[in-house]
Amino acid sequence: MSDALSFHYDVDGESFSSAGQASAGVKKNLRQLGIDPEIIRKVSIAMYEGEINMVIHAGGGEADITVEDNCIVIVLTDRGPGIADIDKAMEEGYSTARDNIRALGFGAGMGLPNMKRYTDEMNISSVVGEGTTITMKVFF
Amino acid sequence: MTVSELAQLDDFEAVALPEADREIDGAYSGDLLSWVMGRARAGNAWITIMSNINVVAVASLADTACVILAEGVIPDEEFTATAQARQVNVLRSGKPAYEISLILGSVL
């Protein structure tokens, strides 16, 4: 634990074109560490979905990635509106995204389900009006 | 078949080929980005009509072999430059997604 590697990213809430910078950065860093490409693919997709969610719903946020001995931990934190019904949000196809978001190809209601699909553990902690923290783990 | 071999076929045109020798292993067609991230497999050719910059990010993270822009879609310069910089192969075709799928079905 003491020599765990960690990376921190601020996710810009203003722009869809810059969304993905954090996940691209993580992908590059993990590749340099020689981590299995399939693990990298899972981590970077889960993180990108989280980044997009923070841009769509929360005006940005922060991402912290830690490489532990047996897993990669991703913690996404925002001070957005929070998720009122987490079970509903986890359903494939359920989305509260607006039409302009859908026109970009997002808002299909697959973001959170994909984050769950590609990670081994996922925990959502959300308070309406305060924000959301999502913790995900991908084991080696 | 490699991406550059596919780009040589009549109905395809190269937009960016930073990893031209990448092998294509199957294909996926879709325009909803999260569906693509959830369903496309690494090494697939991804057929889409979307050409916003997020397509490059999705192709990179999902590790597809290439993006094939269907229906004669022409990407802007930022799209092409970003694809080149992020090692994302991009082709385009005047054909609709269904017809591109048929071609891939016969050549892959």
C-alpha cells in the first residue's frame, strides 16, 4: 500500500471535447506501467463514462486513480445535483440527459451500467443537492 | 485483414491511418457511444455515422481497430488531427452502415 501509485485529474465541466483527457491520461500511464491491455481497457472505459457523466450532469469533478498490489481503484467525485434514485439510474436505457447531449451520441442510459460492466466492484454514494462519489475497483 | 488493406478497397477511403497494420477482428455498428463502449470488442472495425470528436476518444478507449464513417460523412480537421495524435485509424465510405457491414462480412 505504501508504494501505491496514484494519479489525480480535474475533470473540466465545460467541454465535451476535452472530456476523455483524464481517461486518456490514465490509459497512457497504465500502459507505461506494463499493465495488461484488457485491464487498461476496462479501467479507461469505466473512467470515461464517469467523466462524461460529470460533464453532463455535475459541471465537472475530480478523478483519483490508485494502482494497488492486486487492483486499480478509481474514485470519481463531483459536487453536482446527486442521483435521486440510484437503482433507476443503474437501469440500462434510463437517462436524464437532454436532447443536445443525445445528439452527440451520449445519453443512451448506458453510462453507469457500463461502469458496472467493466469493473469488479462499484459503489455509488450520492446525496441529492450535494454530489456523488463513485468508487470502482478492477482486480488484476 | 489489416486496416490498410481494407482502405485499399473501392468503397473505402483513408482519413487517418496512424496504425495502418492493425489487424481487424470483427466489426460493430452503432452510433450511441456508450453502447459501442459496452458492446464493441477490442480489434473491431466500428461503423458509425457520428463524427464528433468524442468518437475518437471512444475508439481509443475501446481499442477498436478502426472507425469507419458511413454515409459519406466527412469529419472536420480537428477530428482527423486528434485521430492521428491518439493513434486511431479512421476510414470513410459513401455506403450506408448496412452495406458496409455486408462488405466486411465478405472480406473479413
